[in-house]
Amino acid sequence: MKINLNQKEYYGAIERNSIDFYAKKYQVYLEQFKEKKDLKILDIGGASGMFASYLSDVFKDNNCEVYVLDSTKYEEWEDSERNVRYIEDTVENLSQHFQKSSFDIIFMNRVVHHLVYNSWTKTHIMMAELLKDISGILKSDGRLFICDHFYNGFIFDNAPSFLIYKLTSCKIPFIVKLCKAFKAESAGVGVCFLSQKNWDRLLNKADLTIENAIFGSKGIKKIQHYLLFIGSYSYDNVMMLKSHLSPQGSPKVAPRFPQGSPENVEGKFYN
């Protein structure tokens, strides 16, 4: 999805300041690929490309190719010293740039909740379709890593997702200003967070298996969270995913997240 100038500056700054965070989050996972040669890596929504550049350094002895796909071009892309290839386009046009079974590793850091469309229902449908397309460009032994947030509702599990989408996608000036006052940088554009249960459903629709996960930090609830029916939420949950289609194309049963809310297993592995 295309973003505005304010979003570009905000996301670029966040990405540049998150390299150490991502390095720590993914360290144990990246070790699994250290012996693999001719690695091909894609960072979807890679913004300034700082994380992609970090990956290029990590795998500098693996004859590694690293790509960034982002809907917006960043000034840092002009740095010719980086061993990273940049593509300015949206994820909807993925097949125009990459063949099936192309990548060993794909990253989507804080990206999925920005894949929004003109209705909440269509957004959920398109999220599943786009993730299925992304799964299709993974090699048979490839892995997709997603870092994103969980917003679980009380009374109605989907309520926070629906209400936040409706508020942030509203283009009425007063609502846009109100959302920005609460630090919603996607005000006027839209954002769609998912609950833990909806992540389960989404990944199954996209033919993806949760092979391993680390839950992020628990959010502290404020008055506005009760107004949005938020029961619990956690930031930067990391999921390692693989396709759960067999070579013949028949789906296998995908494992679900562990029972219990993310805050009860903060920072712990699930596999």
C-alpha cells in the first residue's frame, strides 16, 4: 500500500532505530541459516533498507542476495556501498518481480497490519491472499518471518480490530486529528491489527504453519483501550512460518498458538 510523507518519515525512523531490536529478536533463527550457501532473502516493507543491509552483513560469507520491496523509495537506497537490491512497488505486484520458489527467507516486520483496503472485511480477505502469494515465492525449505502485534478483544474478539480500522481509515478531518492525537500515524489511511485467534485463522487460510513463535512485550492498558474493547495486547510477536502444503499440494494441519494469552508467555518460545 502507498503511504504518505508523514508515514514515510515515521516508518523510516522506526526502522532505522530498530536494527538492534530485530537483531536480538532474530538471532536464534538466523543461526539456522549460517551454513546455507547462495541464500536469497527478501524484506517486504523494508523501508530505509537498514535491516536488509544488516542481513547482508550477517550472511556476507554465504554468497547472499538481499532484496527490499517497498511501496515508497527512501533516500538511503542511493547508498551504492550496500549489497542490497531495492524494488519500489507494492506487495500486490509481487509476481511481477519474483518467480515461485525464489527465496530462502522472507521478512515482514510490522507490515501486515498496514495491508488495508476499502473495507474491514476485504482487508482480511486480501491479507490471506497476499500471504498466500508470499508463501508461493518461498522455496520448499524456506521460512517466512513475521513480526507484528496482537490486539485481543474482550466480549467480542474482533472488536478492537474493527474499531481501530474504522477510526484510522476515516477521512473526516476531526477524526483524523483525534487519531493523530493518540499517536495513530496511519490516521486517514487505515490500519488493521489482528487478535491472536485471527492470526491463527489468517495463517491457515494462507497455507502457512506456525513452526515457532516468540511472544512480545505486554502492552499497558489505558482508558482508550477499554473504549476500544481491548482485553489484552502485545507488541512485536515474532512468528517463523513455513508452507503447510505437501509436495502434492494437499494441506496438512497447521499447529496453533499455545493456549493462554501472550502476556503469560512473554519472551518465551513456542514450537
